[in-house]
Amino acid sequence: MRLNGKVALITGAGAGIGRACTEAFLHEGASVAGIDNDPAAVESLAGLAEKERAAFFTADVTNQHAVEDVVRAMVDRWGRIDILLSNAGIGGRKLGDGPVHQCSPEGWEKVMRVNLGGTFLVCRAVLPVMLKQHSGSIITMASVLGLVGTQGLFDTHAYAASKAGIIGLTRAMAAHYARDGIRANAIAPGLIDTRMAARTRSDPELFEQVAAWQPLGPLGSVEDVASAAVFLGSDESRFITGVVLSVDGGWTAQ
């Protein structure tokens, strides 16, 4: 019960890492509001919503007013927000993302709007609540690709830039809001066993390369990331801010 009594907002809560974090936060005692833009994913959370400590909303993190409505609903219900896990994000390959000379302007804009812009809008909505209560933990979801480059296998430069931007934003918030009792940290997963890993799982060359990059294993689990999020949301990390916690099987250690 490391999050007992805390109130958390999780974006992208309906699947993958977000769902694992939602389940872990509830298991650790938090009250959770989850956002997902997929109505079917939100519907799949209905069993968790039966708990008095959970509420789920269909909303798009790029819609400022929708995000602000969820934050108001949380404050009306619970009176505070202790943890923000800004997890919602997309990959851009199907949108035309790629190396800079091949990346479509439309793909670039969409990826940046969802990944970096959505993170900004959710933080912007939650911070006034945290400032008022003089406490809070913001956890953003970056990526190992926001820290290192690759050579031809994972070259989606809009995605990489968006995740690097999230790291920069997180560190800026960490420094700016520390004296207000608010912490901000980023998680940078490596390749995790989610739908976004389907291309790698089905490509022997890619899978072999990732196995070399991640010496602890070619695929991490969503629970690995959820455990890191619980730690950063809990009081166990109360003296930690501005860090990028890599959950990458050793990828960035090399």
C-alpha cells in the first residue's frame, strides 16, 4: 500500500503500460482517474471502475478543455491530485515518421502534438492543483529513443524528438517547481512487450539487435515500468526530482 491515500491521474490508461500502471496504482492503495481516447479501452476498464477508488474517462490529451474537465472532476470528487502519470503517446511510423529527410510534415506534427503537446497540456491542467496543495509528483513517459540514437532500425525522428522534448520539459519543471513541493521525473522505457513492439517481435533482425542492446532481455514487461512508476509516485522517492529513470534492460548503460 505504498500509494495509500494518494490520488493519481493516469493518461493512456486503457492499454499497455498505462493499464499496468493503473492496476498497480490501485493495488498500492491510490485512487485513480484514468484517461484514454479509445472508448473500447475505457470500457475494458469497467471492472476496475467498480471500485470506489477508480474513475475512467474517454478524453484526448490534445484537447485542452477535455483534460481540464477531468481535472475538475477529480478535484470535485477527491479534493486533490497527488500524482500525475502522463503516459499517453503514439508511435509515428504509420503516420510517415522516419529519418528527417523522409519524415512527413504531417507525421512530425501529429507525433509532436500528441506526445509532447499532450504532456504539456496535462501538466498545465494539473499543476495549479498541486501548487495550491504545495505537493505533488509528476511522472512523464519518455523513451530510450529520447536518450540515444540508432542506425537504421528505429529511426523515427519525430518520435525521438518528442521523447527528448518530454525529458527537457520534465527537467525544467523539476527545477522550477521544487520549492513548491512538486517533483517531476521521467521514465525512459526500452523495448517493452506492448502493441508498439509488434514490429520488432515479428522481425528476426530487429529482435536480434534489441537483444544485443538490452542485455537483460529483448523485451521488458509492462509491470517493469509500472513498478518504476509506483516508486516515483510514492514517498520512497520524496528526495528525487529531475531524473530520467531508464527501464531499458541495460540499453543506455552501453
